[in-house]
Amino acid sequence: METVTRALRACGFELGISISPHDDYDMILAERERRRSASARIERLRETLEFERRGAGVDGDMLDRFGERTGVKQGPAKTPPDPPAPRRRRTPL
């Protein structure tokens, strides 16, 4: 632990340790995805890639390559995406 602390300080960081309430946000998302059918998961991935392409300037060929590998065609989304699960704030002690 001492070596890690010294290495972090050399990089300009401090290592802080805190206790926070359990956050099961990732498990909520995993369970939500597990309940989806395979085609719904693929559609959700297609929507995410399309969102990234529009918002972050991702190469448009990425969607074409994804479609070639999976057989998923680009087109309008069939169902609206689920709203995000609530996220708990972690507060240090």
C-alpha cells in the first residue's frame, strides 16, 4: 500500500479511502439487459452505435460493418430506449 501511495503522490494524486452505501446500479442494468431478447439487445446496441455516430462523430462505416456481421439493418428504432436506472450518489465520510 505504501508503494502505491508514493507512486500516486509522484503523479500528483492522493489516495483516499471512504466507506459508502452499497450501489447496485450495475446489477440493475445487467438484470435489465438479461431480460431482453437477443434481438432486442442487438437493436439496443444498434441504437447506441447510431447515437454515438451522430453525437460523437463516430465513423459512419462502423454501423455498416456492424450490420454486415450481425445482419441488423440500419433503420428507425422500433421501440424507445428504457429510461436510465436511478443512480445513487456516493458521499465520503
